[in-house]
Amino acid sequence: MPCRYGGEEFVVILPDSNSKEASVVADRIIQDIRSAPYPITGGSRYDTLTVSVGIASYPNQGTEPMEIIEQADRALYRAKSLGKNRAVTARKKRAAANNGRQRKLRGA
């Protein structure tokens, strides 16, 4: 389900999909947009659009909606910094690792 999220940003919600499945969809979207010519104002010239995609999924990158969106946004900006026409998956949530480290410090 695609939704406009801001200026030039869109969110695509893929229920019951993991990051790997979302990556396949993102690659298909990037390929489709890259291969389609778009008219420039006036319609006499055509150009191509570029796409950067950030991917995050439940529960790997978050368990709350805003947390998942924030992780996808971070991945989006990482994709933009790496170049055009690419998708980047957010890093896995590290809360479990942090909780373990805190417990170890408390017990020390």
C-alpha cells in the first residue's frame, strides 16, 4: 500500500513481509522508475527519475510504528549518501544487546 509521506517521500507498507521480501519489491520499484522516461515541464524533453529507498520491518528494526519509520528514514538517508537508485535495509535493532550489556555492568 503506497502512501505519500512528505514532500518527495512515500511510504510503501507491505503487510506480512520481512526485510528481504521488501528488498525485492524495492528493487523492482527502482528498476521500473529508472526505465520509465518522464516528461520535463513543457513535455518536449524527457528525463529519468532516481530513487533511494530505506527499508525497515517489524520486529527486526522496531516494534513500534514510529520506531520502524525512523529506522526506514535513517536507511533512506544512508541510501542517498551511497548514490542513486539503491535500497538500503536498516540495521537490526540492538536493544537486546544493550540490555545484556546493562545487566552485565550492574552485576559487575
